[in-house]
Amino acid sequence: MKLPSFAVKAVLFDLDGTLVDSAPDLALAVERMRAARQLPALPLEGYRPHASSGARGMIQVAFGVPPADPAYEALKREFLSHYEQCLLQHTRCFDGVDELVDTLAKGQMPWGIVTNKAQRLTDPVLAGLPTLSGAGAVVCGDTTPWPKPHPEPLREAARRLGVSPGACIYVGDDERDILAGREAGMFTVAARYGYLGVGGETGHWGADAEVLSPLQVLKLLQLP
């Protein structure tokens, strides 16, 4: 495990697949769409690797329809309507996240969330998970003109926390998290316990470090 070679002043996290396990509710939303079309249910494990991609990933698995397909936008609207109704039915913080953010707070280490999830979906999830109420900055997919892998959402989070991007680490479970973090000049950490995408291989992402659990982030920071 490679430790940062600088004094870390803030920690930023992706949301879905890094702090929270939202795959069951994302899958539930798209499974309601399949049921309405009298299609058989698909297993959750088929959806999990795609959960960090949100609507795009769920629709691809459930219907084989990519964003370039003319039918995609209507399916996306339908999916988001279903998802808004089941945001917190099964979504929970990953094991260890409670202790992680509590230790960050006790160590007076600012932390924030940078997600591609739209604000209208992010706010209810955070409101329903009190563990995450201590986030000093929350930047959503529609907070800036560009979602990840563009670095601007991460830079905006650093600005809101009042720290330099170069003094931050960013933890995420998708390759675009690492790409955005690297471009922003942050120390990047791949969350190998998350969704990871098809294949689950992180070696080519170029992350500075990897963790197998949320609590391993504390080891990177050398916090007890």
C-alpha cells in the first residue's frame, strides 16, 4: 500500500460503490421496468459491476441499449422515475464507512463527496444516511458543467473545502474516478471493494494506491 508523500489536508470520496452500496436499489428500479414488459428477472450480481455507471449501466444490462441508441433517452427517463421511488429501500453504507468518517471527524480531517449522481437523487440518499452528514462538500454530476472523468468536479470540491487539489486524495471504484483524480492533481485510490466495472481489473487505471476496505483508507492517512 503506497502512502501519500505529502501532508493530506482533505479526503474526497465517490459515492456509489465507494461509500454506499446502492446496487440493489438501482437494480430494483430497472427490474420494475423489465417486469412491466413481462421479462424475467435478472440476478443482482449481473447488475453490480455496472452500478457505478448508474442509468447507463443498468439499462445496458437490462435491455442491451447503449446511450447512442435512439431508444435510450426514453428508457433513461423511465428508469430515473422508478429509481426516485426506491432510493433508500436497500441502499446502505458499506461496512466500515461509519468508523471511517467518525475517525476522520475525530482527526479533524475534512472530507467530501464527488459523485456523478444528479443532485436531486444525491440529496435524498445523503439525508437518509446520517453517517454521511459530516461531508464538508458534496459535488454532484450536475453541480459543474462537466461530470467525471472531467477533473472540474474534484477541483470544485477542493475549493469548497478550502484546500489545494494537490493536498487531497480521491477514493473511487471506477476508472473515471482515477482519471479525474489524476487530472486534478490528486493522490488517487482505487476502492477494490466497490463495483469496478466489467472485469474488475484496476491495474491499468494508474491509481496511486488501492484499498480492499473503507477502513484501509485510514492506514493511508496513518490515522488510528
